[in-house]
Amino acid sequence: MLRKFLPAWLAGATATAILLANTLLWGIVVFALGLVKCVLPLRGVSDLLHWAYKGWCRGNRVGLQLGCPDITLSLPEHMSNQAWYLLVANHISWLDIVVLSALDRLPAPKFFLKDELKYVPLIGTGAWALGMPFMKRASKAKIAKNPKLKGMDVERTQHSCRHFRQHPTTVINFVEGTRFTAQKHQRQGGDFHYLLKPKAGGVAFALEVLAQQLDGLLDATVIYQSPDQHICRSFMCGKLQRIEVRIQLLSMGSVPQGNYQTDKQYRIAFQAYLNQLWLDKDAQLIAYWEQQQAREAVCGEEVKQL
């Protein structure tokens, strides 16, 4: 409501300040509780950590509502905030993390993060305190020199995911492994118009560890309408026009399960499943942007007639 009374640039600047202050405040609290947890690994400390994390999520929601005039969520009716889910999503911007964390219907969102992020003050330390997995993928050349590196990422992922069993959780994985850009898309080629190729490893590892506890797989599609391809910059300047998140709930019975590391046939089957999921998501995005272009064309014609 406050946004209606503010110029767009001021709303964007204020929203950005809220998000930064929110991260600073709760990041310090989570880090301090994380240190306490190292000394006193009690369930009560873990509960306080998740209380603080939810405070961060609520603050993100306030910042987003001020910074963007149109936020649309399409969520399944039967989702529960007391359940365990694995959520896979496309990755467009750093803002994706804020957007998904701010969805109040999701049980505590936890992210698979790049290993480099653990060195980022507050963000990395907060993620460490909450037991989020940091993904460090060794190159083929490094594995050839040191075969022990091959299972390192698997073990780290399995260890981190086991902590999620203590609290209702949504394990979020950006399966493309990196943010979408036109340059990356062009280098990859492939069958997708608005997406990068999905990588199955991290999702399969999480499934292997949590499959017995997961209540479903959430397929999330994040969409931004912005005059600037740099989504974060557009948000900070108050120019981000729309955020839309579409989530569908898939039953665990429809998701292939097995040992991704040792079973070659399962690896092939799971990658095919994920590719099909991404083809369906891409088809949704194609239809969405075609509709937007048609609406803009109609509006353009109406303006000409005036």
C-alpha cells in the first residue's frame, strides 16, 4: 500500500534498504546462534535458529511488496507448511533467493549454494549456521588427478540434507546450476528457449537422502517483467514491473528414485525425467511471453488509434 504514495525510484531504493537491513539484522542473529549451537548442540538452539530464519523470510516479504507493484503467486491448494518438500526452480537472478524465501506457504526454504558463497559475510555464515549444503563441484581434470574428489560433493550433500529432517523444510535447488543469461544460453544451445539445461546430480542426491520423508516435489517457475535484463538493478531502481511464481506439486510416486552415483540406468532415467520437466516449463514460458507480446501489440494499436 505504501508504494502507491512513493515515486518508483524511492520505492525501489527503500525496498533495497529494507532487504539489506533485514539481512544484516537476522544474519547477525543467526550467526550468533550458530556459534552457540557449536558449543551447545541442543534442540532449543536449533529452534531459535529457525525462528530467526523465519524472521528473515518475513522481512524479505515486506521488502518485495514495497519494491514491486505486482506480485502473483500460483500455489497448490494442498501444500502444508508442516511438510517436507524438494523444490526445483529456474534461476534468473540473485533476487530469486529472496522471492522464494518470502513465500509464506513454504516450510522453511533451504538452498543448495555455491561453495564460494560461504565466504560472503552474513549470507555464507548464516547458511552455514542453518546447515545449508554448499556445492563444490570438482572438474574432470581435478578428479582425474585425485579420484577421491569424485564423492566429496555427494558426501557433503548427504550430510547437510540429514539435518533437514529435524524441521519441516523445503529444499530448494536451482538445477540449472547458474543464472540464466543470453550468453550462457547461446553457448549451451539445446532445446530450451528461456531456460538452461538442467543438472540432475544435486536433486538426485537430495532425493536419495530424503525420499522417505519428502511429501512431494515442487516444480517452481519464476518470471519477471522488467525493462532491464539485470533484474536486481531493475528492482533497486523501482522499475521491476511484475514478479510471478508458479508452483505445481508432484507426488513422490511420479519421481524416479534410485542410486544416482552407482546405477547408470537410473542416472539416464532421472536425467530424462528432469529434461522433460524442463521442456514442460519452457513451454509454459513460451506461451506466457507470447501472450505478453500479443497484449503489448493490442495496446500499441489502441494507442495509435487514439
